[in-house]
Amino acid sequence: MSNAPETIRPLPMAAVVYLTIEPTWLALPREERSARAEGIGEILARHPGVSFDWFDADALGSGYSDFVICRFSDMRAYHHLWEELRDTEIFSKPYARIANVTLGIENGFRDYEETLDG
């Protein structure tokens, strides 16, 4: 192992957040759902360090109805985004709940290998 001081640099990470949309949300008229969901875009705009892609999976997945892929290199930015999202009516009513989260570091093995003397 190297005795040189380690340089801290951001690691590219991704989280797959599996969501379960509740029947109470689906019972709302589509126009009302759209109006209530508008605030999510405003929240995402306040967290530019996290990319956010929503996928519909009702007919394709098991144990979840939707999932979100978030990419980020600052865990605090990711955490703050989800704290703000969880305060919305969509998660507090709840119309949706987080079923599971899978988190990983993109090519994390390479970051480790760079710390080894070769």
C-alpha cells in the first residue's frame, strides 16, 4: 500500500429506488395526479447534483410498481433530495412508498485498485 496521502475525489454512484404506488393514488383522476406530482419537478431542480429517471414497471416487475434510477457523486446531495421528496404528499399521505433501494459505486473496484502499489 502506498504511504502517499490519499486524494479524496467523488465516486460516481447510482441508486435504484423501488417504489410501490398505492391504490389511493391510482384512484385519483389523472389530472389530479398530474397536478400533485408537479412539485416533484421543482424539488428535482433544487438538487442538480442528482440525476433522476423514473420508470414505470407495473406490468414488468414484482414487488414494486415503479423505480427510479438516481446517479450522483455526493451522498449528501442524494440524501437531501430524498428527504425533501419524502416530505411531499406523495410519500406522506402515502400515495407511494419506498419498497427497496439498491446502491452501488460505478466501477468501484477500479477506485480500490488505484490505491494499490502496482
